[in-house]
Amino acid sequence: MSTAPLKGRQFHYQPVASHIHPFLVDLWAAVRAESGGRLDVSVHADNDGLKASHAEIIDKVRTGEIEFYAVMGSLLGELSPVFEIQGVPFAYTSEEQVYALMDGELGTCLRNDLAARGVYAVPFGLMENGFRHISTVERKIMNADDLAGLRIRVPEGRIFDDTFKSLGATPLPVFVLDLHCALAEGRVDGQENPLAITESLKLAQVTRHIALTSHMWSGFNLIANLAFWERLGADLQAIVVRNVQMHIGRQRAHTAQLNRDLEQKLATGGMQFTRPDIASFRARLAGGFYARWKKELGRQAWTLLEAGVGKLS
């Protein structure tokens, strides 16, 4: 006698025409095929229209109302503070460095902490978003002094808020799908995101300057309700992890190349790029910021981070 398939929903908060949606569609289609239909997960862009905060949706994952979500590490910080380590500013220097750490012992440390709180982070499930840059409506950013008083949109997450306050800006949280409107209406003076997000949200329509700061790396963690994950059993879990490694590997390569190509495309479209004095930003953070976050994130995770990126001060 055949059993009914396990059904689930995969939410993410990017549009259909984004650098993550088609890869999640491919991932779950491959899982459906390889499992013979025993696991059937549908993919919902823009959070399926759900008007809820990231914290609320993460809680729905924790309680089992939503089975899968793709979310930045900083947005997991309220539930699992150690995940903020993915956003430590000026720590990472390449995508490959991030993958080695997050697919390795540091990633295991993060996943174990999250699992203890009822949410499972799927191995190899960290999708590429990219290094983040600052784009502004009017002000050109050449060094840290140019951030003074700048009303800059930042995502939820304490490390974003602390970073930009430490740099002299005024960080303001705005939900990502409202960002275009906030810039157009002058509620914020600028924002910071990878170029792929600038492109997918059409932010070049409402900003003029991009400072290539590469101040943080960011990606989307594929998380699951822990009880649902455990229901899959070893066989289905192995199918999911194998396909996650394949299709998210494709997503990483695609998005890294997309971010490189977009610099020329956005410049051709009229965006004005600057390469600011990065040392001036680092100097603002050296006087206590890293010591504060070393204490916040814990010795184990910080030691594993520095083993991969070198000493931070």
C-alpha cells in the first residue's frame, strides 16, 4: 500500500525574478523526482504575500506552520545569536572563504545551536547573496566620514545596527519589499545590499551612487522545522542534502558571477560607482566593535571564525 507524500512549503522573501527562486524550484523538483514523489515541497516567492516580519516567519518555521525558509543569518540572530557571525563586517574576503567556513566546523557550530532551539539548518544550504555595498540617492561615499548622519536602510539584525551606528550613520529598518518605496519617498537616504539585490529590486531607479565597500558578506540559510526534518527519515534527508549541495552549489556560482557582471551593467545604466577608502571604515570599528562582538558571539564561534579569516581587531 502506498503512503501519502509528505508535503511542505518553501518560503523566501525575494521576487520570482531573483537569484534564488529558480534554484529553489530546481532543488525541490529534483527532490520530488528522486524521492518518487514521497517528498513534495512547493516554493513561494515574496513569502507568498504573507505580511509578517522575519521573526514571525521564523517562529512559524519553529512551530511547524511553515516547513522551509531561506533567511539571512542576521535575521536568525534573535533566535540564535551566534548566526550574526555571518555578518561580521570586513571579516570575509572571498565567497570561497565563506563557503569553507560555513560548510565546515563553524557551520556545524551554528547548526547545532539552531537545532537546540527547534529549527534545523540544512547542511550545504547557505545560498549566495553577495558582498554588500552602499548605494545612495544623492550623497557620494568616499570614506567613513561621508556616512555621518546618513539615514541608511538596514535589515533586521543587531550587527547591522551596531555596524552602521559605529560608522556614524543612522540605521533604519525597512522591510526589503518596501525598500524601493522608502528610497523614492525620501524616508531613507541610502541602503546597503549586494548588487544582485540592487538589480532584482530595481533600486537603480531610486539611487544614483554605489560605493563598493564590500563591508559584509551575506547569504540565505536554508532552514527547516526540526520536527518535520526528523519525520523525513535518513533516506529522504540524504536525498535532500545531496540535492541541496548540487543546486545550491549552482546558485552560489551563478550569483557570484552575477554580482561581478552587474557592476558594468549598472554603470552602463547610469549608476555612478566609487571605490572608497576602506581603511577609514575599518579604523572606526577597531576601537571596541570587534571585542564587543567576540564576547557576544562566544569564544568557540569566534575562534573558528578567526581560524579561517585571520585575527580581527
